[in-house]
Amino acid sequence: MSTRPNLSLDGLLAELAELARISEGEPPVVTRVVFSEADLRARAYVKGLCTAAGLTVREDAIGNTFAHWQGREPELAPVGTGSHIDAIPNAGSYDGTVGVLGGLEAIRVLRQLGFTPRRSIELVIFTAEEPTRFGIGCLGSRMMASVLIPAQALALRDKEGRGLEELRAQAGFNGALESVALAGGHYYKFVELHIEQGPLLEQEGIDLGLVTAIAAPASLRIQIEGEGGHAGGKLMPGRKDALTASAELILALESAAKSTGAIDTVATVGVCEVFPGAVNSIPSRVRLETDIRDIDGARRDRVLENLKAACADVANRRGVAVATELVNADPPASCDEEILAVMEASAKEAGRSYKRMVSRAYHDSLFVARIAPVAMLFIPCRGGVSHRPDEYASPKWVGAGVHVLARTLARLAS
Ligand SMILES: [Zn+2]
């Protein structure tokens, strides 16, 4: 690795653009929901690129895809890299895809340079990082790490009520779901390249973020049952308005998150469904979906407990029924100091600026951390914008990420 990697940046950018065109939406909109026709076409495209690069491709029972470059000592645990290619409705071209096609490009560069890894290097494309279809994020990596067991997976349904079993079979993925789980130590190290999805790197003019911790997400679903009625006929005393009760809960969550005093605590109510949803009808039922995150799991759980206490209090005072369901509450992940040191040395060697930072968004690496030491490498994205069609990472940023990833993989696999 004495020479500068011969990065074929134009080729990679063309592949990112080609992948973005495989979408259920009109360009520049990228929509690729897991197991949809667009998802399957995108998988076929990426698998074709991996095979053309000389990698051996395997898929597991949930559709996680592994492109393997065998090392000189294949009995050693491989070095892993990768991300996801599914995209939420109305998304952009870089979330996840930079880690997949950028990871592939890093491997191609190393092969072109005649590098022969001691450990095998494996590119992983995780199934359904986005929660769009089944309401739970990181389906593939969760199952890989046995955080979601097959019985729980089989209970998942999409909005049309179609089960995971039916949908994966239709997408061509069969076999026992038990076989998706990988043993601890399966990967020697795992590195995920990703866009920051926040504004800090761009604002500070820094090429790369070396991620030291990934925040822990929790989600509580709340259903409030009140009493409906005519908006004119039913007088204010004695109303059991489910939406005004919900308003108290939304504000209680905001105040609980602010009260920790920590910049890393964030909480959001992103879904509020009102029934019956008519202007002249008192809301009888509301469903809220909440998202609470922190890099400190205990602090995050205190916010969650405050929210549950607010639910009990509001139910009591307003005479409504409040039911809660914990959708997920995952622990945070600390990144591996050895990988961070290797990324740091690689960034220096490549002449790229970097800073250590935390990831407030969660990623497949949060779950891979259960079975392997992980770290993430962030590149800037314009305005911090992500999950929108105008999501953008400049060729310079993408190039820096791939360059440093290639050097990192080479060092880890040597
Ligand atoms: Zn992502």
C-alpha cells in the first residue's frame, strides 16, 4: 500500500447513479422498499458487479448478501465491510449505497493493486436496514446478531398484512431463518462506510468522521382511546378527546428529552394518526410512534420511563385508555479502538482530515457490534440532508471515504 490507490471514482459515481435509477419513484426520487420489484432489481445489479469483480456471492435465508474475497489464510475470521441498498420512500442516492458500492470499489482497488489479503475480505449487503415495510429497522443485521429471533421475525407483517415468510419466499429467499444467525467472532473486524446524515463534517470542512459510538434507539408505540362525538354537540366538560391527551404526551416526551441536559439525548414523535380524522368529529383514537435515542443507554431508558409515567398520568387525569407497546429498545454500541486507530493512520496516510464523532442515526453496525468489533467511517453530506431526493455527497467526499476504507481494509486484513 505504498502507492496511492488507483481509485476509479468516475466508475463508482456512474454505478451510484445507475443504482439510483432503480427506483419505484421518478428520478431523482429513490424508493426501494425491501422485497419490492425495485429492491430485487437493485440486488441483481449489485450482485452482478460483485461477480464481475471476481467475488463469490452468497445469500442467506433473509436475503443478506455476502460477496467474498478469499484471503491467503481462509481459516481466519474475515474482515467485513458493507451497508444497505434499501431506501425509504422519497429518499436519495447515497444513504447505504456509498457503503456498498464504495466498499466494492475499495475491494476492486486493492485487487487491481495486486494486494493479496491474509484474511478474507467480505462485502455485506444487509436486508432491510430501513423500517419501511415491517416497522423495524435493520432486519437483516438484527437477525444475523440474533437480536431478532426467527419466531419474532415470522410475526412481522407489512401494512397490507402480508407476512415475512410469504414476502421473502416471493423474493426468492428460502431456507431456515435459524441459519441467518452468525456466531460471535464471525468477523475479525467490521467497518461500515456511510454518509454522516448530519451537518457537522461539512460545516467544519472535515473529510471524514471516525465514529466512536452509535446511539441506541428505542421506540414506544402509544395508542390512546378516548370518546368520539359531534364537535358541536358535545360540550367541553366531560370530553375524552384522544388528541388533546396525545398532545400532552408529545410535550411530556420533549420535556423529558430536554431535561437530561445532554446534547446526545433526542426524542421525536414522527407518527400521529387521528381517528376518525374529520374536522367536525372529536378524535376518539390516536396512535403515536415515538423515537428516543442516546449514546448512553441508561439515560435513554430514563426518558422512556418518564414517557411511560406521563402515559399513566394522562390516562388517569383525562379518563382515556393509554396502551403502550415497546417496539424496540436497543443498547448503544461502542466502536472498536483498534479499528479507530487503523482508520486514523489510514486517514493520515491518505492526507485526509478527520475527527472523532458519534453517530446519532443507527446503522447495521449497531447490531453487527454484537458479533464483531465494529467501527464506522462517515463522509459529509451536503447540508446534513438525508432521506430526501436532494441528498448529496460530492465526488471528493466519496473518494476520500473509499480511499481511506481501502487502506483500512488492507491493514486489517494483513
Ligand atoms: Zn443508511
